[in-house]
Amino acid sequence: MVSKDGGTEASQPPAEATGDDIVATDSEIVEVGRSGSPRRRKFFAAGAVALVALGALGWFVGKPMLAPELEEVSGIVPTAPRLTAGAGEQLFRIDPEQSSATYEVQEQLAGASTSTAIGSTQAIAGDVVVNTEAPQKSRLGAVVIDVHQLRSDNALRDSRVQMSYLESHAYPLATFTPSKISGLPESLTNDRWYPVTLNGQLKVHDIAQPTEWKGKVRRSGDDLQAKVSTTVKMSQFEVGPISLVGLVRTKDEMKLSLNLVAVDPARQDTASVVGVPAPSGPEAVSETAGPSFRDEVAPILSASCASCHNLGKSGTSAMRMATAADARRFASGIALATQSRYMPPWLASDKNIPLQHDPRLSEKAIATLQRWADTGAELDVEPTTKILPTGTPPPNPRKDKVLPLTTPYVGDGSVSNDYRCFVLEPDFKVPSVVTGYTFVPDQEELLHHALIYRVSAAARNEASAREQEDDRPGWSCYGNTGLRSDVPSVSQRRSRNVALFAGWAPGQAPRQFRSGTGFRFDPGDFVVIQIHYHFHVGEPSPPDRSSVELEATAASPSIKEIFVANPIAPVELPCAPGVTGPLCDRSAARSDLERQFGQAAAISDVALRLCDRQLSDFPTEPSTTGSSYCDNKLRGSGEIVDVLGHMHTLGATFRMTLNPGTPQEKILLDIPRWDFSWQLNYQPVEEVRFKSGDVLRIACSWDRSLRSTPDPRYLLFGEGTEDEMCFSTIAVLPDAVGDAPANKQAGVQGTRRPRG
């Protein structure tokens, strides 16, 4: 049953609940539902409804770059529209050296008590015209602020906010354009403060919203001074609230303040460059000598951080760590990120079986980094000393086949969640086995996931026809590839033409499969890649040039083929208490899914049937949290070599258990703090065997407080980023060919959207 507190443990059903309806795969590995169910077996493509990726390695500790790294900024003051004073008016120009723009937001760092984060910049410009005869007729021009120069007391905070939320590399300026000034008196007395209200449009992140600022203003000698503030919601501008699971969470409400001093430009020049406040070091510095950077700190950073945070590496956009000076700059952030175990990223807990490539730091290493930060982050090496990665680098698959999108894809802005399929041609001349792959995202900030399918030559004509459906590259393909060849009858289920063999989601790294294993391709087989783009409606997107690189070798009887199953569980969660809206009704939310995604919306109902669940099993009253589970009966026998969980941004916990509630129980994967940014694939250290009849349970929980939802809705299993999923992947090596498809084609054919 679903618990009110959303806990995975509370959602566990009786251990004897098993099933015999199929979810899953070419090899028919997984069945779902209670045993003895008389219903017909159903075939749906779960692997295509959501994310599947066979592989990020646990040692991958950085996400591919979304933006240029946060460099020391120049301090250049932005340009604002100039005003001209008329008769009876006096012109004033904001002096950035005496002015500032500040934000304040409540945050909670790594489970600590709530505090106020404050950031500011002096890179601000604008003109004011005071009507000396009738102050009520005074004018304020547009006030322009360079948000890329906002700095707080924590360099790591600044870096993450700039890159992932403000996206200040693309939207560096915020502009307040006033439409009304009220509260000014009929005459101004020097050095007297007067209340003032400013109404107008605030534009941040290229989104404009009406705002009202309240404060005070005065004429002081030759200067004009103003102090005004307003409160906005970050979600209004799509820049928050900020939630980095396990590291920091903020409120949605943010206070913005302008402390302005404007001068007469005829008497005083205003600066075109201002000093940039340097991020502070450790908040508290003790008199105790700290650990040696050279002998104690640098080896930790080299072994566990530099491979991703060095120049040119994927984590540089969040935090650069190329030199000792870089490490000192981010000292307090490094201590916080490692102490909270936000870094290196590893979501699995100690409740599951041992997993390979665990990058977590020892308690001693974490304490060393904390002491170094607390004692001033002193350096006993030259600041320019390089921090180079040490240890054995992860294996990178060869680039035997490089498959870019033939034509870059540009979204037309008509939909937010755009699922698009593209044909890629590997041109295998002989039977081959793909033994590794790399997905290279181009416009990563627009990509939710990518699914990569092997498609047999029998479907080539159909794929070519689908490509001609509109004047854009590829074709629309919610659910799966959208090819009829991807929907076999029961009698055809051992000769499927479409099989998922690779994928990508945030946090995924290049994947090289276990030696002697892979996915078979025959001559004429081609690749279809489904990419889920998440666009801003009404805005054309930049062209995406993502590509796939394959490592491949000639097929051989000695190479074992990998097969994949994708068990799912239902998602049923009413709107939160006190929240109303038309989509808080389940039927309305279900209809909205169908409007957006067509027949792929049926998965929300199919998941209930496959798992023998009823709506009465889930809460009907408003709830902030919820959970779900599904038991899956395994067929055949073999070894489980990879496991993966997938949810969206409201995901709280995930667990996958083999034979739950029995003496043979093994928790294969336990994620107590889900993080959409780190969807890693995990490989067991020791062999995990399964036999026919074993039960695999997946359980998920969600928490609405993890993300602001401007458009509240009843949560269902859905394709959109705003919807949710409870989805999993297991990759197996079956013991016998009979446990795999007759044609030995590898891949995933999980729950499928219904046709007709």
C-alpha cells in the first residue's frame, strides 16, 4: 500500500505477492502481477516510454558541460538606456561604485538549519530624471544588472547558481523597466527620506514578470539615493527554487534589493568597470595549523576530483580544479560537498549488495578536507601548481562507428516535451557485436534522455516513410520508436525487429560492456535514436548535433549476448493539500497526457493492470508524498550484471529487491536520496544469479516539495519531464539460448503503448 509519508519501506506488499504477466523483454525475462492471474499476456514497450541506459560508471563524478566555466569576471558595467532631461528636470545616472543589487533567499545546506544566502553585484546601470517642479512626474529609466557578476560568500554556490539556474552565460542581464512611480511628494526637502513605490516589468532569464518595489528615496546634496526591495518567486523566472539533493535546498521566495546612488553626470563621471567581490574563504578560520595541501589534500583531490573537475573535463562548469589556487577558492564548497556526500556522486546506499566502482571518500579523507577548509585553506605549494588526476582512468570505448545526426534538429517551439526519432547508419557489412558506446550530447540543457535502438533491415522501408512525414529531420515518436515493426504479435515475440541496446540520461558516462559480452548487429541492421527534448514553448531551439559512437567487433560464438528487462510500477499521486487546479482531477490529467503524447499516455493505466494494482490501493486525499511498488516474476535463469533506476525530478527514493521477504532476499539497489542529475548504472561486485520464478520488486517514492510546480496536476506515469515514472532496468546474461530471442537479437521490448 502507498504510505502517507512516501517511504519506500512502508510501500512493501506481502512477500508472497508474485506474478505471471509479462512486462519485459526479447528474452521474456520478467513477468508482472499476482500469480495465477488469468489475464492475457500483454506487450508494451517500457524501454521506450522512459529512460534506459546501460551505462554510467560509478566513478564518473561530473556532468557534461552546460556552459563555459565560471571565470573571474571583468567587472564591466552593463549599458542602460539613456534619458534626456527637459525643462525643469535634472538628470541623474546610477553610480555603480556606490550602488548594489542584492538577493536574499532562505537555504538549507546539507541538512543543517536554515540560513540566509546573500549575493550581490555592483554591475548596475540606469538613469533617473527628477522633475524639480513636480517630483511626482519624475522618470526612472530601465535599470540593468549583470547577474553574471553576482557573488556570495561561497564560490561553489555561485558556480552552480550561475551555470544551472540563472544560466548567466546565455542570459547575463536582468532588467527592471518601470511603468509607474508613486508616493513622491509635491516638493523635495534635501536629506529627507520619502516613501516610494515602483511598478514595472522585471526580466530575468529572458522571462518578464510584473513586480512592485517598495522603499524610500531622498535627495542628498548633489546625489539622489534610493533603497527599494521586492519579493519574487524564483519559479516565476524558471531559475529555482534550487534543489541539489543532499547539498542544498532553497525556498522559492527571494528578496531582491536595490541600493542606488545616482549622480549628476555633468559633474561626475560614473565608472564603467567595478571591482568584483572576491568569494570569501572558510567562514571560520582557526589558529590551529591545517593539513598539508601537498601531502594530504592534493592526493585526495587528484584521486577523486581532478578527473572531472580539471580543465576541459565535464565537471569544470560546476567547479574548476585545475590548480592549487582553484582548490583554495572552492575550499569551503569542497568541504561541504564531500561532507554531505554530494560529491563524488554515488546514490546507492550500504543497504544494497556491494557494487563496483564505488567512488565514495573515506571518513578520514572527508575530515582532512574539512580541516583544511576550516583552518584557512593554506597552500604549501605554488598557487599555480597543477592538480592532475591519478589512478587508472575509466575505459573509453573505441570510436569504431561515429554516428551523428544526419541533419541537426531544431525544435519549432510548438511543444515542451518533444520526442524525436532519427535513423543512424552504422553500415555493418558482417555480423558484428557492439561492445561499448558513447552518447555525445550537444544541446544537453535541452535533452531529457536518449534511447538507442537496433532495428533490423526489415523495418528500413517503414523508417524511411516515417522520415517523410514532415519537413523536419526524423519523426515524432512518443512511447517508443513509433515503428509498426516494433509491435509484434504474440507469435512474433521471438523475432522482434526493434531492440533497445543503449541510452543516455544526466550523469551517464561512456559505457564499455563486460569483456566477452555485447549486442549483436546483422548486416543491414541500422540504429534509431529517440531523443526526448525539453523545449521552451514558443521559442525556436538551437540546432542539436548530438551523436552516437559505437565500439564494435566481429560476431563470435565466444561473445555472450546481453539482454535487458524494464520492469515498471504505477505512479498515482493526487495534488498536494491546499493545491487546486483542473489537472488535479485524475481523469483530466490522464486526458492531458493523451493530448500531449497520444496513445503513449496509456502506460499510466497499463502499469496498474500489469502490476495487479487498483486505484483503491493509492491515496485519494491530497498528499505531498506517495509511493508505489510492483513485483515481477523472473523467467529463465542467468546472471544479473547491471541495474538502473529511473524517476523524474520529484523522485525521493528507489529500491530494487530480488526475492523480497525471503531468506534469499538481496537488495540490488537502494537509493535513499534520488537525484535526477545522477542516474548511474550499477554493476554488482559478486555474481547475482536468478532462476525462473524468482521475484524482482521495484519500489519508488515521490515528494512534491522537491520541485515547484506552477501547473499542479495529479501525477501519473507519463512521458513529460513534468510527469513521473517508476522505471527500472536489469541487464542479464541468460544461461541458455532458449532464454533469449530465437534470432539472438539483443535489446529491450518492455511495456508497450497500445495500438488501435
